[in-house]
Amino acid sequence: MRAFQFAKDAVPGKKGDKYADDYIQKSEFRIFLVALRQRFEYWQAFRRIDAGGDGRVDLQEFLAAKLMIEKWVGKLDDPVAEFNKIDGNGGGQILFDEFCDWSVAKHLDLDDDDDFQAD
């Protein structure tokens, strides 16, 4: 859904087309596919960190995955402060949406995925 919303809002709708803001247009379709692939990569990273498999990452899970995370985003000088920065609502758990926002800002890139290479 987040990939859809991102793509849908990427290109202004055509004037006179009352449905342009409700659907992905041809000009937005590639943007949607790229955003969907990026969200999938973030989901894979999130699942690797979420050792409990409950759809949330607590501080202990985050600290246990520090070396793995640093391969994806670079050095974390203060992992506890970084955890608190990601946990936007202060609930003591990182939710997937919070993780996505942070991943975009950090340019997260899994080290073992197949990145698309344009010819």
C-alpha cells in the first residue's frame, strides 16, 4: 500500500481526469514497481532483525543485529540512540512503517540481494 501511495503521488494527475489521483497512471507504473521492490527489500531486512517473529523489533533484537544492520546502512555510533530515533512513537518497539522511514533515510541496501542493473 505504501508503494502504491508513493507512486500515485509521484506524478501530478492529468487535468480533467477525475480518477487520476485514485489510480496509478501509466507514467507512474515504473515508479510503483521500483517502490514495491524497495519495500520488499526493507521487509526482508526487518524480518532478519525481528528474531521473535512478532512483527516488531525491540531494543535487544536491534542490538543483537547491530553488525548485520551496519552492513546495510553503515556504522551506528550509538545503537541505542538510533533505536530511539527509529521508534518514532516511543512505544519501545520498532514497527515496520517506522523501519521503512528510517531505511529510506539511511539508504538501506541488503548486502546479499540482487540489485537491478540497467543495461
